[in-house]
Amino acid sequence: MRAKSLLFVVIGITAAALLVIFSLYNGYLRFNYPTLSQFPVQGIDISNHQKQIRWDDIDKRQVSFVFIKATEGGDFKDKSFHANWTAARERGFIVGAYHFFTFCKSGEEQAKNFIETVPLEPNTLPPVIDLEYGGNCQLTSDKALVLAEIAVLINRLEDFYHKKPILYVTSEFYNDFVAYKFDNNPIWIRDIYKQPALVDSREWTLWQYANRGHLDGIDTFVDLNVFHGTEQQFKTLIE
């Protein structure tokens, strides 16, 4: 009897663990649940991976802003960028565009790609430079050369859009390249496990707290984000 009871306990624990894993993987359970009282300005970031978005079904109480993938590297352009940009703006969402930085193209080439793609329009968020290892080219340059190319991209985008680019970073990339550098650029940090604390004690501006979110109007997973501040402070980003 004792062995049978133990077996039932093991089966129960295993089933519960599998249920938690299933729920986490499918986005029904998350590590982070930031509230609107804590973070009144919340939003999403999207790309062609979100497919056809039903913009009229998205709840504006949940989504104040939308960052839209525009470009990657020296020549890739997201094929849904212009449709998403236009549809989101027409419905009153505050929009911004982001560029995925690659190790295998110069900062100059990448700036040209983004500027060719993203219009200079009023009342939009600063351009975003996405800095991460996942999905990137093989890193063959030393740290100083990578930082130099990032700096070129930052400067070119700031010159054109007249706003300091936001740096989207994973914790690994931040620790390796960004900590104690680019002090004037707002930081958008990814941490799907906990509220972030940067190694150099720097204040972050945006936090991507989930990568498997669910929203009415979007049939795929979607990244969920919050702004670190008040609605009035958020407005300074688009001025």
C-alpha cells in the first residue's frame, strides 16, 4: 500500500509539473503580471510573425503603444511593416519602429536600410535598435569594433529622426556590450522571469516582460511590454 501511495504521489507531481510547463510554453501562465496601476502605459511589439492583425479588436486599455519591426541588417525589410504602421496609426496607437542589428553588416549599411524604410513622421516613438545574440550572424569582430558599429547606427538614426534611439537588449547582450556605455540612450530590457535590475544600476525605460502573450486581435503569441513611468513621462518620448 505504501508503494502504491508513493506511486500516486509521483504521478501527481509529474502531472502537475507537465501542466505548469505546458502552461508556460503556451503563454497561459507567466512569471510576470505587471498591473496598470504599477505601469499605466503598456504595449506590444510585432513583426510579420504576427500575421494578419485584427486591429479593431485590440483593447486600447491594454495597448497604448506598438513597436513594429521594420528592418534587419543591411537589406532585410519586414514585409508587413508598412501595413502594420499605417493600420496602427490610423487607429490611434502610438507607434515606433525597430531594427534588428546584425554583426555581419556595418552600422552605416544598417542605418541606410532603416531610413529607407521608416518614414519621418510626427508623434511617433524613437527608433529602436534591437541588440541580441539570438538569430544573429556569427560574432567574428572584437568588442570594440561591434561597439563602434552600434555607435555609427545610433548616430545616423539620431541625426535623421532627431530622437535618441532606444536600445532593446537581452540581459546577456547588455552585460557584454551595453553596461556603462551609451548613457544617453533609453534602455528597453527583456526579462521574462522577473522585474529587471541592470548590472550597472541604470534605470530602464521599457521592459519586455513576456514573449508568449495573448491578445484579442492577434492569433499568434505576442511580446508584452511596459513603460517605466507615468503617462506624462511617456509623452516626452514622442515629442
